[in-house]
Amino acid sequence: MPRTAPETVAPERAVAPSAAPGRPGDRTLFLREFLRHPHRTASVVPSSTALAERMAVTIPERGEPVVVELGPGTGAFTGVIRERLAGRGRQLAVESNPDLAAHLARRFPDVEVIVGGAAHLAELLAPYGARPDSGPEEGERRGTGGVDVLISGLPWSAYTGPAGGALPRVMASVLAPDGSCTQFGYAWSRWTPPARHRLAGLRAAFGEVVVGRTVWRNLPPALVLHARRPTRAAGVQHSRFTPRAGATVRPR
């Protein structure tokens, strides 16, 4: 069955400039979505600013980088990413939860918010300029996509099952050859089978994976995985990103 075009959320109204990660409205929405979808949300509170800054450290200070965020939730990382870009490059966010995506689009009207799952990342980004040039190929290859920085707030459950097991390769496939990917996890779960499975998947898809120091100023304490040099991007080739897409679709 052919896949429908990704749904892009258009902001209905701007949110007051005083909005900041962890504000009361965000915490309430985050808790509500956790109770509704605990496996997808995975935490009862948004991530801290300290963790967000650690996640965004790989964004270049110069140039026009393309930054894609996976699982942005209420925007704990989104705001820090926007501050670091300071109007440069391009910022996209891929969120599978329509309610959170709509909230994000209202809060950050200048961010391109796409509703969809990370397992279909290549297809979701295709209308935005990362269009396939060829089909899947066997063997090892370097990432050839147009994304410079991939920042993932996805929970460990996103890496389970057949689709989840292929997720690191999908992420690597959309990156530029010198692109990077950051993924956070909770320190207490570092040695659990799901966390070790995720780390192994990243190491299979990237030439270098570095486990950062524990971010204690987060509830619960977290650590950041920095993946570079995409090497096993089993998937499609992508061209550089085209200018910002004009057409948008309002949330249902």
C-alpha cells in the first residue's frame, strides 16, 4: 500500500516569548501524554535545560546546518536548538504524537514540525529535499543524506522490534557524510538489555559512538550518546535539502 505524504503541522497561534522548557503547561501536557502512552513518552517530566544544552552541543556555531529532532515532545530540546541556530540553517522536528506535534507547532511557529514515526524518517524527510536518488543497496556505505545534525529524544522502546532494530541505520542514512547524531538515555538504565541493544545498534551504524558524562541536573539523571561517521546507512541516498517547503497541513 503506498504511503501517504507526511503531515506537516502549521501553527495556529504564536506562544508568548516567555515560554521555556519545563514550564507548568508543558509539564501538565507531558504527564498527560505519559499516562496515555507510557511506552512512547517514557518519562513523567520533560528533559532539563542542562540535558538540552548537552544534546545540542554538536550543532556547528557557523554555517547553515540542517538540524532534525526526533521525538521533540513539548520542546525541551527544540528551544535550545533554535537558540543555538540563531536563525541560521534549517530546523525540523519529527513527532509521532499528533497532540504534542500541534503543541510544538504553536509554541515554535518557525520550526517545521512533521507528524510521523522515526522508522519512516527517510520518507518523511523526502518532501523537504532529501529525495531518494536510488533504492536500497547491500553492504557498507557512508551516510549520503542532507542532515547535518540529528538530535534524538526517542525512548528506548523506539529501538525495539524489527523496525526499532533498523532505526540506527535509518538515522545514519539521512545524515551527511560528516553528520552527527545524539541520543540520550537514563543513567540508571545504562546496563539494561534495551539500552545495551540500542548502543550496539548505534555502533553498527556509525564509525564512532562516544558515551558522554552523566547529566545529574536532569530528572532522572541522563547521559548522552554522540554518534559520528555514519558507515552502515543501509537505505536510500539523499540530495541536499531544498528551500523551506511552503505547503502545510493543519493537525486533525
